[in-house]
Amino acid sequence: MNAAPSIVTLGAHVLDTIVQPVDEIPEGQGSLLVDEIVMSAAGPAGGTALVLNKLGARVVTSGAVGDDVAGRVLVGLLGDAGIDVSNLRTDELPTSASVLPIRSDGSRPALHVVGANALAADVVPWDALAAADHVHVGAPELLGPENVIEILEYARRHGATTSLDFLIGGDPAFYALIEPLLAHTDYVLPNAEQAMGWTGADDLPAAARALHAAGAAVVACTNGGDDIVVVDGGDLEFVPIVPAEPVDTSGGGDAFSAGFVFAKLRGWSSRDAARFGSATAAQVVAGVGTDHGAYDAASIDALLSAGVL
């Protein structure tokens, strides 16, 4: 891959307000002094777009935001980063937003409004999909299986590879929204809780194999601080994660997806792509917000080659 790849991210865009550290919520009307309150673009389309842009891709992002202050802030954050936001339209629903109180260990609960993300498939940038090297659908469960299959198949007919990442949890009932999509995509990128919950598997390798058997060409499942489980062509591998000292884990999954996709577009094996994705996530979780970190693909390559990561 010589020229910067052209990537479309389509789906969920979220404005995160991140508060750190919050190890307990004061009772009543009590107050708490914290170190940081940060606003960041996020979500499996918006956050992934941010990280892909930092790695060196040319990114078009598509979806819906509200005609409100949060929407203007979210579009501004993405546009200021250098992402093409011309396909982010406004709607009458509020902008999707989250408040994330980050614990001292980097973990966090989330308070979330779905809002306009439910309308992300209403207007699809078909011309941008036709020109893309890769199309990433973030939170396909919000868009409807028929819409997502149409998007994925259109992208593939025009020569793009495709990937899926998700917002919903691992409730088995959600698998009906996911399973029909698997045969239409190249890379499926869930976390362990999602993969095991949807499939009912007893362990992560079995869950990854089940997703592959249902049609996914490549499955790469993250598992917190444990090995990434990758199934490619029926071969299963355990890929050690790149160690990190997390400050805020909220953007880690989106960063992994971005790194994995970017590396695959360079022609890397799925194992090496998972390692690169993990190294990318390590940059992001070291600070607050999905936009944290001063890195690019070359800097991550150098760290991996030197054995620093």
C-alpha cells in the first residue's frame, strides 16, 4: 500500500464527555474534584474514523447527528481532525452522546443516548462507497440487516473490503441482528463478551469459530487484557496484546478496529494486523478520549520493530 487508503466509516457517531478519575459518585448534591473533563468524537464509526485518520488514511465518515449543540461540536471535532464530514447529516433526533466517568483503573460505566444514530442508514453515500478501498460499518445493529447487507455488497462489488464492529452487548437475542451480516463481510471485530454471548459458546475460541462458520471470512475478538483470538480461513491463533497502562479504555475497541483494518489494507496477515491493532489501541487508552495520542502508522511500526511495544 503506497498511497493513503480511502476508507468510509458508516454508522454510529457519539459525542463523549469523559470525566477522570471517578471512583465513586458523591451522594445527594455532593461534589467531586477531578483531573480532567474532555469531549471527544467517538463511536464505532466516529471513533474509528479518528484513529484511521491519524494512521494516515483518507477518511469519509457517514451517519446522522442532531441539529443541536452536541451535533455541531461532534462534526467540528471530526472535521478539524481532517475527516470528510460532508456525509454527516443533521436530523430531528438529538445527537448520540455519552457521559463516561472513568475509574482510576481505566474502566468505566457509560450513560448513553442513542439519538440520531438510529437514522444512520437513511442516506448512504453510494459514490463514496464506490470509490473506497475499505468500508467499515460501526454499530450495524442500529441500521437494520437489509440495509447493512446492501451497503456491504455494494462496497464489495466495487472492489472494497469491509468490516463490522458493534455497540450492543452479548445478549443472545441480539444475534438475530448480527448473524445475517456475517457472510457479507471480510472482517468481524467483536469483543469477547459480545462473541460469547451471541453464540452461546463456552469459551472465546469456540465463539470465534462459530462466527467464522456462520460466514465471517476473518474474525478477530479482543478480550480485555488477554490474548486476541483470530480465526482466518479456519485457522485459529492467539495473538498476545501489546501491553498498555490504561487511563481510559473507552476508545480502545475502536482503535483496535482501525489498526486492524489499516494493517490489512497494507497486505498484512491477520495475526500481524491484530498485533498492529493492539499497538494502536495502546496509544489511545494511555490518555483520555478516543482522539488521544500523537502517533501515525510509521511511529507504531517503529515501536513494534524495536520491541518497545
